[in-house]
Amino acid sequence: MTDLPGYLRPFVLGVPDGPGVRVDRLGEIDFYRPAGSARHGAILFVHGGPAPPDLEATPREWPVYQGYATAAARRGAVAAVVDHSLINGLDKLSVAADEVEAAIGVLRSDPHVDPDRVVLWFFSGAGLLAGEWLDSRPDWLRGVALTYPMLATPPGVDDLVNAAEVIGKHKDLPVLLTKVGLERAELAGPVAEFVSAGGTALDIIDVPKGHHGFDMLDHTEESRAAVTKALDWAIAHLGEEPGTHDGLLVPPPKARVAVATTTSTTTTTSTRRTTAASKPKPEPVKEELPIAEAVVAPAKTVAPTPAAAAPASAQLPETTDLLSSISSSFGAADTAAARVVGREHSAYAAHDLEAFLAMYSPTARISFADGTEMKGRRFLRELYRPLFDAGSCKTEVMQKLMLGEWVVEHQVVHDSGEPVARIALYRVSEGLIAEVEFRS
């Protein structure tokens, strides 16, 4: 075993073989599902990085993450492991943040997952991604776990949200830190600062004789106990039953009490996220308008409007001409792409910025009627954040055309008060919106 690279060594916790866990691969995500068809809470395991250049297997194929995910699924949760770009270097930190955010959107949209019960679990270098979620604390986030995390960005690397600056900001967000006694010096200092800043907001598992990567390097009773306790902590905060395993090592979280809140905007050190107030869960879009009819329907579907969209008359002859010219090529039946666009519309109507952005590819390209263009979810967040904060999200879909990966809509936008007509063209790839073009 010592001849193997550390990342290929066995997981310290013995995971019994046998039926009951199904593994599916979807893009860069591996899903581990418990038996049955019921919806479960979910855990997303987020690996660290960077890795050696001679990497023999991607992280989702490492025994340690396969072991964590299998153990979580046997305890009753849907587990997922995502491959992301941080494995290639810390200069990919922002790209990795977008990729992890996209993976969360895919995980929450899975039919076997309860989208309101998710735990995020960060390892090693992925600790640099945790601060944003400690800061934004979306309603569906039931807990954040960090195992031997890196918590300080090295010089020369673009900084995200510093976890030590936001730990404890949301008192009802459970946070678990698993720290090792034989940690590398450059990581131990920031972890100590994080512990000091967190105070009572932190649950801590100490592994005094553990090294960085103890869950694959140190095959001891101490290591196995720490991993078991961390898994049971995550399952408890998801509200799942522990299945056939022994009793939980930590008590389940107290039931949440509904408290009336008012919407507010909080300024943080992050340029990527803002704190989101509690929002209603988006309702799915159900109706479809016949292709041949161009009539005004009740405002039941919505579509995004850039904050600085160029004004246009609500009566656009070229809009009708365009729809008429292509309607013969498009079908009226619902398509997978239309369902993705519908979920984006539902999040827009509910003013849920995180759910809205989760439907876009991290490298999505948006072209506006005035000729401007932007690329990437980070810029989408900055563009749409004021619109969502103001609650100005109202657009009617007058007519919809669908073909393969394309969805074309005739929309009337009411965000600025006066109705503005436009055409919106969406291209969906691998379950996410990859391209949008607005025409007036």
C-alpha cells in the first residue's frame, strides 16, 4: 500500500460491499443513491487541489471520495462527488467556484434529492471555496463541513470570501471542522484563526495524531472514529435516519422555528455573492402556448431582463415575422431544453438569484440587443443582483418555440414599468443554459 500515491490508498473506514447503493455518472458528477425511490437530503463532496501533474485518476475515482460517498448513501443520503478545476492549480480557483456552484444546481434538481436539504463538504484546498457559502447561506443549506481545509489564499491567487471573516455570520448554519494535529505549518495557522473566529459557531472534531489526508493515510482507530463522527454529523443535520448503522454520535439538530423576516441586502467582502433573504421555492412552469397563436396570456412564465436592456416598442412587426418564419421548423411539444429554461424562469419569478444562476453554465454567453456581450456566471450575478434585490422581475412569455437544444420566446418585459417586447433565444447544453441572445 505504501507504494501507491497517497490519493489512491484505501479509505480508512471500511465500507461493506453489497446491494443498496446505485452509482450514476452525470457529466463531472458521480451520484451515489440509496435504495428506494423516496427523496433524500444530499451531500456534495468537494475535493481539494492542486494535485501532482502525473495524476493517475480524477478525484471522483479516488478511494477516499468513493468511500465517503458510499458511506453517506448507506446512511440514507444522496451523495455526489464533483470533479472541478482546482485539481489543476490554485489559479483555477474562480473557475472551480463556478463549477461547484453549477454542480450544486444539478444536485438539487435531481428527482431523488430534496432540494431544501443539502450539506456541502469541503476538503483540503476546497476550503477556499467554503467562505462564499458561509457568507451567502442559502435557505437550502443545512450545514457546511470542512476537513483539513486550506483557509488562506496564497500570494498571487485571486481571493474569494475569507471563511474566518464570515464564520458565525448566520447563527443557524451548522459548521463542522475536522482538524488534524500534524497539519502542515502553512495550513495550521489559518485553521487556528478560523477556530478563534468561529467560537461556539463551530463543531470541531480533533484528530491529534492525524496528518493532512488522514482519512486515506492514517489507518487508525482515531481516524475511523473521526470519519464516522463527521458522517453522522452530516446525516443528522440533513434530518435523515441513520439506517442500519448504530446510533448517531451527535444529537440531531433542533427543529427550526419559522420567523418572520424582511428582505435586506448585506454588503460583504465578496464580489461573487450577496446574502439572500428567504424566498419561496420556485413553482415549475406548466403551461405551453400554441405556436400558431400570438395572444397575450396571463403572466405565468417569466424570463430574465438585463438591468440595462435597450428600450423598444411593445409592438414589433419584426418579432411576429421572425416567429412566423421559423414556426414551421419548431415543435410545440415540451423538450428537455424547455424544461431547463422553465426552471430558470421559475427561479426568476421567485426572486431566487442562486437558483436562477444555477441553471446557467459557468461559461454561459449572453448577448444583449444593444450589442453588448458578457460571459460567465460571475458577471451574470453582478448584472442581475440589483434587479433581484429590487424585486423587479416580471416578464410574460407570449409565445414559445422549441427544437432540440434551442428555445425561442416572444417576451413582453415589465421590469421597468413600461411593456417592452423582445425575442429571447436560449441554447441548452448538458442540462444548463449555455447561450442566450436578446433581440428587440
